[in-house]
Amino acid sequence: MKRIFDPIHHVIELEPGETALLDTAPMQRLRRLRQLGLAHLAFPAAEHSRFGHVLGAMVFGDRVLSTLRRTCPEAFSDEAEYHRQRRLLRASLLLHDVGHGPFSHSCEAVLGVHHEARTAAILAEPDIATALERLEVDAREVLALITGAQEAHPILRELVSGPNLDADRMDYLQRDAYFTGVNAGRYDADQLVASLRIYNHHGRPILGVDGRGRIALESFVMARYFLFASVYFHHTTRAFERSLHEALHLLWPDPRRLDTLSEFLAWDDMRVIDALRTLSGEAALALRNRRRLYSLIAEYDTAHDDATFAHTARRLRERYGDALWEDTQAQLLHRLPLGTSSNAPTIFVQTASGLVDAREASDLIAKLSGRAFWRKLYLRRSAGIDIEEARRLARESRAIETERSENACNNRHDATE
């Protein structure tokens, strides 16, 4: 048994076969991929890697399965089946991020290939395939769990790639909160894990929460919301991601060159940063020396800001043209926190009145469910742009839209009297 020390889980234990899997080149590459991309430019301690995260996700998945074995023993036909599922779950969680490229989502936007699409080829690599055989784990089942295509094990699928209670999220919320120092991102993980159960919903098994875990579930949902608001979409991080996107287009003028697996796996965060030294241009220089190319002009984070955002963007574009960058993240939040419609996948909670949607069990979760908005307006810095003047223009636009909205509301009120 190998022991690894970890700030979130303290001691992580690995079987010899799992250690062999971690020792493969594609897995060791995860040490050179930051979990939070460029967030360290806003949160200096956020230097943690995807390697540490996949270990943590494996621990959370194992803890949940152990809880279910104790509370829902009927879910496992016998001891051998439990251990088979455990090996499959742990291996899948260790491998769930193996297809990520440098700086993850910025890389995917340039190369046009989602990280999960790389996973099948990586699982077929000889050293990975040999390690999985040693663990007596089927690579096809691992791939199905990672991509969400697994039908045979719905509970394991939820823990690996589910939209709500996956072990990936359980770990990255705790880990990212720890390394960024954002306490609002923490949640009661012990109580949440202890409260998970397997329920029968319309004839199929689902992963849900017993009534005693409602408060822990609320803290889990709020933690994700707060981390999106304060870390993942932090204005400094987003500005540097924009610069990185520009630099990657220069670094990889022909994205198809990275289509081959060997070339793709040869790239990591360190190689990208090193390669930027050979590039000329503002974006590369900005990333090397943490120089801001973009200045934040205004932020709009609620649904009723639609008109103000559009009005301000229009006025700024008339004045500054292509120097304006409209950064809107609403379209990325289809999984935050429980879907965007009444038919979206949800979490079920066991209450005194039966098994109900978490939005019925908790007013707080009901209010946080659905689409959230993080929209920002930036200007690219240049000698001819007065940033403070642009911010004053944005404030004027907000005041104009607020007055217009109030007048429209008063007119509707008068019309009904």
C-alpha cells in the first residue's frame, strides 16, 4: 500500500496496481497541468495540479461507495461485486482528466477538441492498457463512465461524470477553496458523503440525499456558486485567459498539428509558458510578465441586467470599436447547480413526505437553481483609450437604464389603476 500526503484528504492510500497506473507517462503529465489554469495570476497560491485533484476525486468516490455499501448493501450482489465496482470507480476517477490539454479550456477552444474526446486514444496507450489489465478493470467501462455513456452502473456514472453529485466536483470545490483561500467555497463534505443513499426512482436506481443531509447539500450548492463568482470567473483570471487565447493562436497556427496523440501529450502548461519566450507580441509578453492587456470596465451579474449590459456594450462599441471585449459566461452554466429547467437532471432528497426534488426540499436550492450570469465588459489597453472615461460612460449607461426601467414600471402601474 502506497501512502500519499494531501492537504485535503490528509493521507491517500493506493493499491500497487493504482500506483503503476499513476506512474504512466500520461498520468504523470497531469502534474504539469494546473487545476485552475491562470487563476494563480489572481490567487497566488492556486498552483495545484490536476494530478492532485484526480487523487482527491478518487478518495471522494471511494468514500461514497463505502457509505453506500454500509447503508444500501442490497445494491451489491456480493462482496466480489462491490470490490469489482470499487476498482472500476477508483481507476475511472484517476483517469477522468487524463485528456486535458495545457490550460484546459483555452486549449480546447483553440484546438477544437474536447478533452474527453482524447480519452479513448489515451486509454488504448500500451502502458495505460497494461495498468488497467493489472487492476482487472475493463478500459471500455472506464471510458463509458468518463464520457457518461455507461448504462450498466448508473450510480458509478453519477460519481464519475454525473451532473450533480460527482466526486470530481466534491474534490475540486474543497481543493480550489483551499488553494485560493476563498472560504466561501467550502462545504460540509463529511455530512454530505454520510447522507448519500441509493433510491429507487420510477424503477431505476439514483443517487440521492437523506433528509439529514439537506443542510450539507445546501452548503455544497452554495460553494459551487461562490467559487464560480469569486474564482472561476474572476475578472483578472478572465482577462489573462483572453490573452492566453490570443497567444495560443500564435503558438499553434495550425491546430491540426496536435491531432496526433503523441504530439498532443507532449504539450503541458510548462512547455506552453516556455514556448511563449520565443513569441513576439503583446499577448505573449503579457503572460510572461503578468501585464494586463485588458481593463475591466463594468460587471453585470444578474438576469435583470440584460438591457443595461446590451445598452452599455453598444455605447462602448460606438466609442471604442473592436477594443471592446464582451465576456459573458451564462452559456457555460448549464450544470449550475441543478440544471436550467424543471426537466433538467436534479438531486433527490428523502423527506418525511417521500422522495422529492431538492428544489422542493430547500427554498435556498430552489432560489439558486437555474441559469446564472457573469458578464463583464473589458477594453483592450492602448495609448488612445482613457479607462476611467470608459468606466464613467458605463456608469452613465447604468443610470439611464435604471431610470428607464423605473419609468416603465411606473407607467405599467398607472395603467392598471
